Amino acid sequence: MDKLYFSIGEVARMLDVNPSLLRFWETEFPQIKPYKNKKGSRFYTAEDIELLKRIYHLTRDCGYTLEGVREQLRTNTKLDEKMQLVKTLTETKEFLRALKDML
């Protein structure tokens, strides 16, 4: 990620969710604090995006409820390690697919 700030539309596309879900998560998780300009447009930092990815992973992939996600974010039990592992595996999978397509 080269940019400092990402619009809500860009972040929604990154996570393949609707912008309304990002706004909802913003109300449910006080840790998410996007910058808002005078017009009220939201802009997310890379840290915000990592937190949103973590929330997405816990709700969609692991099946946690919002309360469960809040608890996981509070305790943060090996979550960073798991998220890094998932990221590494995803990148490896994409690399292997690209390699297969080149062959």
C-alpha cells in the first residue's frame, strides 16, 4: 500500500464488502476511526484497513459474533500470528496461480 489514506469505496473493494458494512463496523468498534473531511467523506489508514481485515476474518472466516470479535480484539490471543499466516498463505496461493498461468 503506497497511499496514506484510502476512500471507503477503495477499502470496500479491497475487502469485497459494501461500504455500509464498513460504516456499521465503525459504529460497533470504537478502534476504527477513519479520518473525515469537511464533507464527511471517510478516509482509512493502512492500520484501519488491517483492523478491518481482522474483523472481516473473524466474522466471515471464523464465524465469530460481533461480541466475540470484540473479545478477540481485547485479548488478541495469537490473532496477529494467525492473520500473518493467512496473509502469507494467500500471497503464496496467488503466486502459484500466476506461475501456473505462465506455464
